Amino acid sequence: MNDLWRFDQRRRLFLKTAAGDGLAGVAGYWPSGRGQSLVDPWAQADDILARIRPPDIPNRAFPITRFSAVGDGVTD
């Protein structure tokens, strides 16, 4: 019975800690309104898009029949 009580205490501590960490993360995410200015995230959209570069993918062909594929339209 004593082991069951210890398990229950550890479980409760874990759940309290996990719930507290989750709430702390949410509380840190939302602005608190204590003199903080709210920044529109869309104002940064152009800067973010300017940093994105298209991938450089080489123009190559890989015939799948060289890798044991059968092009008969039936074989799966």
C-alpha cells in the first residue's frame, strides 16, 4: 500500500509540473498588456518572404525501369 501511495504522489507531482509548464508556455505566448505594444505579425511577412530562396534541384532523369520497375500498367 505504501508503494501505491508513493506512485500516486509521483504521478500527481508529474501532472502538476506538466500542467504548470503548459500554462507557463501559454502565458508567455500571449501579450500581457502591461505597456507592451502589439506587433502585427503580417508586418514581418515581406521580410520573411525576401529571405526564402527557391531550392536548387538538379535537372536529372531517373528511369524507374532501371530499378526493377515494370511499366506494363498492371504490376503494382
